[in-house]
Amino acid sequence: MRRLGTGIGWRPEIADAVERMPGVDWVEVVAENVCPGRLPESLQRLRARGVTVVPHGVSLGLGGAEPPDGGRLAGLAERAEALGSPLVTEHIAFVRGGGPLTASPRLEAGHLLPVPRTRDALDVLCANVHAAQAALPVPLAVENIAALLAWPAEEMTEGQFLYELADRTGVRLLIDVANLHTNHVNRGEDPAKALAELPVEAIAYVHVAGGFERDGVWHDSHAHPVPQPVLDILTDLASRVRPPGVLLERDENFPEPAELEREMAAIRTTLEPDHGIPRGAPVEAAPRAADAPSPGTPPQAADAPTPGTPPRATDGPPAVGGDPEADADSVASARQRLALAQTALLSALVAGTPVPEGFDRVRLGVQARALAGKRADVVAKVAPELPVILGAGYRPSFLAYAHMHPMGGGYRRDALEFVDSLLRSGRPADAAARRALREWWLDRSGPAPRPRRRTDRLSHAARRVLTRR
């Protein structure tokens, strides 16, 4: 496995600082934010210096019920080739729901949502990972995500789920230690137990990031300093395996370059020889504790893989019952069950439909507000003129709009439909701001507002379909 070293997430806001920063062995870029034919000059200069660049996807939705979209996969492959990357990464998450499997409108989360740790979800995820592996020119690694809420009636721990995924597909793992900390605070999960159950030999690299706690909930913000508990989890991981790469993530609220350099130094210190793994050591796992649970196997199972055994690569989807046609039928049935469950949850989060049975209503409300807030933030980035025109009224106006209008497409369409909604209702009250909004809308959408907004149909149809389930 290729050793990457210590890196940092490349973002346009800190591009100059990253170029000047000492000791940066590699960088990671959000795949959807770069154009293969027009790479930012900063990335081109880094590549010319021999700095490895890894594209990190956020919109594929490998944990969703449907197979991964061919166009998104082709785009990810194109970026990997343009950047000369040794691998690409994505998330174990779902990001959209609805569609043909549920006979309901498509809904976009605008964020990464957790998949249930069930056999159905694992079968579908394995099939989706195999499809992605077949379409990509370089190896794929998938990341564990942070979660504000838990699915009811889960059948596996996070470590068991990841072990089986790696064992059945040969996929590499991107382990985010900040996400393990998030799940510790929000779901009561023990990071040490998760690390003990992981196939550490499959780790491609590690993410480290900051967040904040509010009202007993940890928010994985990527906009705050890395806290000591996250570094402690990295220390634990480093005692088990020397990770091929470790990367600092920061997406917003960027500090001075010196502060980023101090955080990078703290990460390097955590990986120093006094933690038992000398620099330059091969990627080998430390022996597992004798009393650790059998990785990837629920209690009482007798056929657990031997602890410490590297996951095996396979040439096709895992056998479910031995008969290819029966296996395909089994995965198809799992897709439909998963689609109904994920769409019901997503609709409750973004369209106000009833909370599915077994979910914590309070925690689901926290997640819904977080999704709406993130949606407002991203729209402000893709359409920066709107916060300028609306001033302090932008955020409350957008959150009120989002409450009644689930997102069914991308953020640029979302911005257009938000402005359309304001103009149709005669807002804002200030005539000059209203004229500026209309000019903005006309420049991007055409001579007249559409007769009926797609978000109206999405909202009403989602409520009709999902309240009947």
C-alpha cells in the first residue's frame, strides 16, 4: 500500500498557505469542486513539486438504495486521472432518497446521512462498492461518517460492519477518528472497541478534524480546532497500526497558517516513535487483544474470520445464496426495503413528514436543523450575491423556505427556486432589494418565472406518498 505521509485538505481559501506550509506530503481535494480540464493553478504547482493529490467524493451516495450513478462515477474517474491520484475516496453514507424504488419524488439531503448497520444495508453497500470499483481506474477507499442519530434495530457494531464490508469487497478504508469521537458522544459508542474490531490492514489513510459540542450533541464542523479526545483516538489507532497517511481536514473558519501548522505538528507528534510505531515502518497491524470480539461477526456466530487476517479481494458481488439469479433477486429486494426506510427518514428530515418508528424525535430534530443550516450555508457559497442583497434577512428567509421546500436537485437550482419563492410572495419588503433579486434571477433563469415550482410538487407529493406508508 502506498505511503502518503502527513497531509492537509486543500481548499481555495487556504491554497496559498498550503503551498507554503512545510512538511505537507499530500493534499486531498473535494472531487466535486474541481474541474478535470481546468485544475486550479495551486494544485498544478503542488503536483509539479511531487505532492500527491487525492480526490475525495461527497455526492456518490454509496450507502444509498440505488446503484451508484454512472455519470458521477465517470466524473470521479476523470478527476482521479487528471490529478494522477493513487486512489479515490468516498463515504459510507446515503445522500438522496425517493425515486422509482419508492414511487415517490426524489429528495436530496445535501449532506451525508448514516446507513443502518443491517444485513440489507450491507448487501446493498457491497454491491454498490463493487460497481464503483469496476468503474474507477484506481483503488477505492470508503470513509466512516459522523452521525447525529442512530437507526433502530441495528444488527452490527460499526467495527463489525466495516470489517465485513472490507472482507467481502476488498475495499480500503478511510478511517476518520473525529467521526469515531462524534459517534462516541452522540451514540455512546466506544472508539476503542470500534478500532479493535476494524481490519486495520485495510486502512488507506486517516482523517483528523475538529468540531464542537452543544446541548450534549457533538457537531463534526470541520471549522474548529482538533480537540484532545480526537488526538487520543489517533494515538490508540497508531498503537495498532502505522497508518499510510494522516490528513487534517478544515472546511470553514480558517485560522492563520501558523495555527494550521501547529495542528499538523500535533498530528505528527501523535505518530512519533514513542507511540510504538517507528517512522517508515511497514503497514502492519499490531496483534489484536486476545479477548477482542471476532471482527465482522455478530455474537454467537461460529464462522468469524481469523482476527488480524487481511480482508480478501473478490472479483464480483458476494454470494448470498450460491445461485447468481437468487443472489440478484436478494439484493434487489434489499434495495427496495432499504429505499423505503431511507426515504421515510429523509422525508421526515427535509419535508416534515412523520418521524419513522423507533427514531429519537429530539435527535431527529437536531439533524433536521443541521441539514437546513448546512443547506443555507452552501447556497450562500454557490450564490454569494444573495446574502449581500438580503443582508441579515438571508438566513431566516432561507430557513423558512427550506422548511417547506425539500431540495430535489443541486444547490444552484435551490438558489434559483429560493429567489423565485421570495419574488412570488412579494419579498423582501425593500423595493431596491427586490429589484436586485429579480435582476439576479433574470440573469440566471430567463425572462419570466416558471408557472409552478418543482419544489412545490416535491413537497406535496412527498407528504402524500410517505404519510401513507
